[in-house]
Amino acid sequence: MDIVSALSTYGYVELFNVQSIEEALSATSVLGDVIPLNDQAIQTLLATDREAAASHSFSRRYGRAAFPLHTDTVFWKTPGRFIVFFMAGASRTATLVLPLQDTRKLINLARRSNPIFLRQTVNGPIYSRPWTQESGDCALYDPCYMQPANRAAKDFEAAMVELSARAHSVAWTGGKVLIIDNWRTFHGREDCSNDRRVLYRFYRGRANELGA
């Protein structure tokens, strides 16, 4: 199964025996352009204590503790489509990915209760549901940038916590790429208090990828 088909079916895919960031870029070129974040094409992610972390980041809020399930770049009008993670070495700290079917089930249930969040974006705060039809029903949630504005939103957050137990654990065994469809599923991270991992990340894709 090729990368595009696997992402359509599962919402994420692992690539093995990738030895460099250059190989990671080459292997994922089918997914579209690299989309910079803060003028950086590739970001280096390190486990960081709260005091040393940037504001509005997960590390500032959670430090080295586990990161909850979320969508990346919700502060953009349209979040980045694909997240590509690469790690050359091994790590004891796994990345968590919610199965595609669980994400779909959560969003479908949320439509009945209409949760509303106050979402911080680069253009200022807006009211937002945990999905957006502008991007083909893109799942949308990040507790760092989205605060519940009604009871249904608080219930949605509680459901996210419960679903964390169903997340798939993706182990970093060295020389691996993990690609996540950021519009179709949520991801998080295990506690990394005793881990000094170095993870690289970049975003790919445009709004028409995978037919959305």
C-alpha cells in the first residue's frame, strides 16, 4: 500500500529505515509542498521544562508530562494537512495517534451537541467548533489555543480524555518516519520525563490533498 492510500485508510503511516532528514523529505514529497512554521521548514522538537518553553506551546503547559490528543496548527485558518515526524535514534517516549474510526465517531457525536470553543488564531480570537467544513470536515482541537465556551465543549474535552486510552502507541525505534493526517485524526505524546529524545517535524500538503 502506498503512502496516500495508507493515510486515507488509517490516518497515519510509519516508514522504516529512513536514515536522514533528507531521506524523510524525499520519501514524503508525494504529499505536497513543505509548509513552514514560523519561517522554519523543519522544526526540532526537544523535551523541555515548562519554565524554558515558549508561550502557548504544549511544553509551556505540560512540560515533560504527556501531551493530550490534539490537532497541530489550529491557530492557522486552515491547519497544516500532513505532519511528518522523523527520528534518527531511538526513544522510550512513544507518539500517540487516535485511530481514524475513533476520531470520526467523536466528531459525528459532537455534531449533535454543537460544542463551541474560543479559538486563538493568528488573526485574533474566533468562535469555533472542533471541526471545520472549510477543509472537508477537518477535525480541530488543541487545548492550548481552544477554550470551551459552552457545556458541550467541556463534554467534548472529557470525551477526548477518555479516548486517549484507545490511542495507538507508535514507538520510536530509530530511523523512522511517522506521517499523520492532521485533518483526520488526533495525536499526542507519552510522558518523557526520563527521555532526551530529538524529534524533527515538518508539514506538507495543500487543501486539495487526498480529495478534501
